[in-house]
Amino acid sequence: MRKERLIVPTLAIIAVVWVAAQLLSSVLFERSLRQALEDLEARGEWRVNRTESRQGWLSSQGRLILSPLLGRPWRLELTYSARHGILSTDVEGTVLPRLDTVLQQAVGEVTAPSVPRWQGRYHTLSGHSELRLALAPFVIQQNGRELAVRGGRLRLEGVFGDWRLRALLDQLTLTDGMAQLALGATELESRYTYTDGAYHFAQRDHLHIETLTLSYPSYDIQLSPLDLNSHMVLDESELRIKGDLEVGDVMVPSEAPDMPLLNGRIELELSRLNADAVRHAIRRLRQEAAWGDASLPMAEGLLARLEPDLRKMLSDSPRLDVMTVAIDSPLLGIRLDADGALFFDARQLDELSVIHLSEEKEQAKWLERIDGDFTWHDAPTVAALWLGLPLGTRELQFDVVRGVWRVNGRPMPELWPQ
């Protein structure tokens, strides 16, 4: 009899614990989603609008709109439906790309068998999230032009402060009359780590294109493979961007079916961009986006208001280091092995204008701020001949002084007629 009297309280306790766990799962999911959207906006690249949100202790629904912060030529509309469990929340929804009226008229109609759907899961205890998207084939057509995507897959996973992305594209073909550009299997891997509010962040990206073919009626160009690595870091003092491009064999089958035109690698780094100015510019952009409306997200005069921050970014004298330029042309019998650096003179920045940078007079003022040097090691004889140097010259030293180039102490000759 005593045991029977314990059944009801036990069941009641279990029910209360279950309801509490469900409610906690719903609250933690909502908090994680809100934090993720805030962190996405903190990068200063995206504008996020949450147009619908219905939170429940068993399920939640909502609708999000993502668009570029600068302008709004397109947007992504995402819907989600979450089913909360005790240990995890299962999420699914749709993603629909939309173009603004002007771009829609320019691009044309998009045909696809169905609206892409995505699925994901949020783990309540660890805060780990993951989502998957399968992209069905689609075609964009416009006045004889056609962009065809065979299909793709995307996977995003991580926790607060650490996200990983992997995207796979099966094949992309762009056709314009008799010309055609085709990308083979393409893979993008990215990792983004950050602190609260993206005050500090680091991002690594690796893009791999298995094959790239450009076809014309008279000739074809084939490249296989192409790899691009980038590493961007914003720390307490500076923003640094490092890039590494590796180009496989570039072939011209109609001219030399068995001999590559070129292949090689380029590695460079841009550094000394003032970190506080970068963060202030991001905050300014987010503020400008908040003032805008759907048709004009950015008010007129934005560049003028950003100009002080853009100049401040240059206050630490940015430098561009070219660590490696190694390009080989078996077809032409030329090899380029070079390295060097360029520096920007940051004195009296108020004399420069970003607004008038399109004018030749202003461009000349910016070029006068550039100094540096490059060395072409073991240069071929034909290079010395082009530059009017003795044929035995094996090392070419290029100097840049106030934007003016010299080679081995001599003024740089004009290689092409004006």
C-alpha cells in the first residue's frame, strides 16, 4: 500500500522534471540562436532581420532574412521549425534566395524543382549546433545566357566562438553564346573563431576547384587544379590578411596539348591595418544599415562619413609582403622566382581623399605614398633584354620610390606604348 502511494508523487516528479527539461531546452535554443545572429551581425558584413518568432516549450517557429550590409541586391529568406527534446532540439526549414527588382530583371528567371530544405540539431548540454543543406540542381536563364548548377551540399557546425563550414558544389556551367565557363567539383572549407561581439576574430578558408575550363570557338583553356588559402586575423592592434594561391597546370590544348602554359604559386600578406579603426568602421556600417530602409539601406554620403575611419586604418603604415612568387611557364621557357614588399607612408593622412580617389590627380597623390622593393631571382636572359639591361644580368632588383619604379638603379623603361 505504501508503494502504491509513492507511484503518483513519483510520476508527478518525473512529469515536472520532463516539462522543466523541455522548457530549459527551448530557452537555451532561443538564447543560442539569438547569440548566433548577434555574432553574425557583429562581423559587419551581414544584416539580419527576424521577422517572425514563435517560441514554445515543445516547438518553436520563425523566419529570418539575411542580406549584405552594403546594399541589398539579394537576400536569403530562411524559415525554421524546431522540436525541443530533453537533450537536443531538431530543426528543419527552407532557404529561399531572392533578388531585388532591378537585379531580378537583369538576371532573369530561376528554375528549380523545389525550394531547398535544410536540417539541423542543437545539443542542449554542450551547446553544439549543426545544420545541413542539400542544393538541388537549378538553372538561371537570361537573353541567351545560362547558369546551370548541378547540385551541392553544405554543412555548418560549431559552438559559440568556433564555427566550421564545409560546402561542396558538384559542377557549375556558365554559357554565353558560343563561350562557356565550367567549374568542376568545388569545395570550400572555413573555420571562424571569435570573442564576444567579434572584437577579436580569426578566419581560415580553403577553396579547392578540381578543374576550370574556358571554351571559345577558336580555343580552350583548361586549369587543374586551383587552390586558394586565406587567413584573416583581427587582434588588439591590427588586421592581417594572408593569402596563398596555387595554380595547377594551365593548358591550351589547341596550341600545345602536352605542354603547360604555366603553373605556380603566389603567397602574400597585408598587415598593419589599424584594428580600432576597423572595429569603428564596422560599427559605423551597422549603424548606417539600421538607419536605412528596404529600398535604400545606406544613406547618401556614406563614403564621406566613413572617410575618417578609412584613413585611420592606414595610420600604422600598412605593408604588403610578397613572400613567394613562383611561376613556371614550360611552354615559354620562362620562370619567375620573386619576393619583396611594399610600404605605405602614413604621414599627414588628412592630405588624402578617399572620396576623390577616382580622379587621376588624387590617385597620383596616393601612389606617391608607396615605397618598396622586389627581387626577381635567376631571371632569364629575355627579361634583361626587355628591360634594356646587359644580357648577363641574372638578378633584377625593382625599387619603388614615391610610386616611381626603377630596375637595377635605372628608370623603368616603357614596355608598352601609350
